Amino acid sequence: MKYDVLIVGAGIVGLATALKIKEKKPELSVIVLDKENAIAKHQTGNNSGVIHSGLYYKPGSQKAINCLTGYKMLIEFCDTHQIDYELCGKVVVAIDETELPELEKLYKRGLEHGLKDLKMLDSTGIKEYEPHINGIKGFYVPQTGIINYSEVAAKMAEVFKAAGGAIMLNAKVTKVDKTSTSVTVYTNDKTLETNYLVNCAGLYSDKVARINGDNEPIKIVPFRGEYFKLSKEKEYLIKNLVYPVPDPNFPFLGVHFTRMKKGGVEAGPNAVLAYKREGYSKSQINLSEFFETLAWPGFRKVAAKYWKTGMGEFYRSYSKKAFTKALQRLLPEITAKDLVPGGAGVRAQACDKEGGLLDDFAIHESDRTVNVYNAPSPAATSSLAIGTTIADITLKHF
């Protein structure tokens, strides 16, 4: 089987890339492979379903550029294809004086990004939006919304296939051979030939990159984000979305409250090292993958620098009382009995050899290949913009 473009990974970024390539060059044959028996099984299908406004990301960064562009593209795609979403807005809250400088910085960054109608709030103003939330100062972001990204991915797949694209499931890539004229991709039971390979393998993007000969000094470190849900009787405590001021040293947003498009209110997530790349619970362990993470020089440097924060995350993972206490900073009324177990997601966080947790999207082009090394949040919001970027890189070769 021969194709012009072969994409590894049927998450939302892989599907958006496939869709954009077919839109720009309908005559090209394009196939998406995935090792699972369905699309969007991992990061896409297990995230919190937030449409991000682009507030947090450094001006000029790939995250900022793609999120701001991708936001508009996502809304347009949903409107065109009747996918339900809601721009309900969110409140970012400073709980004590030490968080005020970072809060002001975020507010100004939002203005720099061109976000309209941001509204600074005092403690009384916060309660007008979220009556039960504790905070000394905050601001309201009307552009933030909620959506089910599995539905978006399903529609992307549908539109892509209607345009002549192919999706092959249960196809794990095991080997890649390159020549000057083509790329041969071996799966568990098939061999495919392509002119150009795109790696959107998410949690296994670094491994697929190694297989295809790209040896950037980057390792995917899996961080599990665990959620509780508010019990049905306590859902009234949260109207929409409430976020704390994040720690600027980490690419995570801190435990927060998110009203879900599919119903209910999520509380979380934490950010704890997973024992396997697709380890959605504490009991899921892959010793080989876990020791591979521990052996990575970059991860050891991160652990040495931030071990206190890491231990706090582990403690909250195993202690519902500690998790509740973290949530009570924002929502004092909440008690442990008001929280029921929720889902979990695993974030593919790229880490370089020097101990840097990559805070921006990382896309690397090599011979007949483009590897997406780092595409964590807000990749779902940004997916159509990222897909356009990857499509443009790919189509230079046709």
C-alpha cells in the first residue's frame, strides 16, 4: 500500500493535520494510522474539554500563536458542522497577596493577545460570577468555553474520510525504513510505503521519532492528571470555570473547577508522574517505561530541583484529604464527602536533557519526516492551527 502522506496518531492533532492536507491538496493520498481500536483514545479523549482563550501563553510563542488562531478555527469548524459548545467564560482567582503580581501579569498578557472584555474583579466582583469562591482579586475571561473534543475528533475523521482520506486502526508502528525517494512503515501486520511521514503519536512521539531516525534529545515524561467530580448535590457551588493563579515554574495550571459539556463539574487535576505512558490509574505500571523515565538525565534534574512540589503532588494523589484541602483554597465549603472519583488523563510532557520541561509546542522536521515532539494543552483548542502548520511543512515536498 502506497500513500503520499502517512500520519501516525489519530488524536485530534493527527486528524486535524490529515484534514488540512486534504483541504489544501485534495489529490494527495493520505492515511492516518493508530495502534488503538478507535480514534482519540488518549489525550484527546481524556482531557477536561476546555476551549482555551490563549491567556496563559507567552506572546510570540507557538502556543500563543496557534491557540489564538486555532480558537477561531475551532469555533468556525464547530459552527459549520453543528458541534455543540458553550463560551461560558472563566474566572482566574488570586487567593492571597503573593499571587497578585502573577495575576496582573496574566491580565496584561490577555490584553496583549487582543482578548476583549476582560474584567478585573475585587472579592465582591468574584462572588458576582462565582458566589462560593474565595479570592481577594481576580478577572473574568469571556472567551473560555467548554466542549467535548471526542465529538470534534469524530467529525474531523468523518470529513477527512469523506474527502477520500483513510484511517487504519489496530496498526502499531514497529519499524521505519527511509530511502532517498520513499519511507517504508512497518506495523504489527502490514507494510506501507509513503512519500512523507508525519509523527503525531502523542505519548509515544519520541519513540516513533527514534524509529524514523530523528534523535532530538527529548524524552516524553508522562504526567497523570487525576480528577474528582463534585457530587450531584454540590454542583451548584460552581457556575462555570474557576482557575487559580498558576505557578509560573510549571507548565500546569493547578487544581481548578470545570463545568463539563457532557454534564457535571470536575475538580482537579493534580500532576503526578505516571508509572507508564498510558497509566490512567495508580495500579497501571510498566516497569520498563517507568525506569526509562527515571534514567533520563533531564528528568533527574527536574526531580532534583522540584522534588518538594513533586512530593506534594504524590501526596495529594494518594490522600483525598490533601486533595480536598487544595481545592478548599478556592472553594472553602467543599468537603471530602462532596467529592466522588472522576476520570484521569495523561499529559505527554516533553523534557529535554538539561532538565527543561518544554513549555511550547515542539515540531521538528527531518528527512521526509516531521515529528511533533511536544503538543500538550492547549493542543486540542489549537489543533486546526497546528494541523495547518504541519500541513504547510509537509506540502513543501509536493
